[in-house]
Amino acid sequence: MRLALVLVLAIIATVHNAGASAQKATPEVRTLSGEWTFSAEGYVMPLSLRQDGTRVTGTLEGFHGPFPLQGEFRKGLIHFAGSSDGGGIRHSNDSNDIDLFAIGTLQPDGSLQGTLVSTVGNLTWHAERKTVRPGGPSSKHLRH
């Protein structure tokens, strides 16, 4: 009888510890909402994202004007598309418009990484969330 009680307690402890480990292994839910630094093969631009469920909207501040973005983030994968009037610079066929489409993945360090296809070329990209000091501006904008 005593052996049975010890076995039951050992099984309960094992099941409890396995459940706690499984809960710790579950990745935390992340939101992409916030300010990012977007880099694409030498180009560095501000990126602002807002996430509502799986829907993502935002703005990429390009060198030739802003790109309003719409897309989706689901299961660690992101895709978004946007268009800009090109800031008056002709790119092809008498058009100023620049269209872009990007796909990427959330990296273990919290950054984003992927491929961007646009009217002016195809690029690999990386985005890092801007760090914000409590009660202050982002560290990227601090003057020393």
C-alpha cells in the first residue's frame, strides 16, 4: 500500500513538472506593433507597424516618399505590400510609382528578416525593433 502511494505521488509530480515545462516551452505571443529600423542592402529606413489580430498595417518611410503598407502576420510569418508615388522620380515606362511586396519571418531574437520584390529591384531585408528608454525617446534618436 505504501509503495502504491509513493508511485501515485511520483506520477503526479512527473505530470505536474511536464505540464510546467510545456507551458514554459510555448513561445510568448508577440505583437509587431511599434517602431522598427528597416535595412535592405545598404538602405536604412524607419518602419512603423500596427498589428490587429493577424492584420498588419503601417508605413515604410522610403527615400522617395512613404509607403503605406498592408499585410498579415501569422505563425511567425509576415507579408506586406505597399505603393508610393516615387517622389517624382521616373523609374520605368514613364511611371513614378514604386510597388513593393515583402515576405519574411520573425527571428528568435525578435527581429524580422526576408525578401522584398519591388518595381526598382529585389532585395533582402532585416528589421529590428527600435529600443525605447522608459519615459524617453528611442535610443537611436539620442544625442550624446
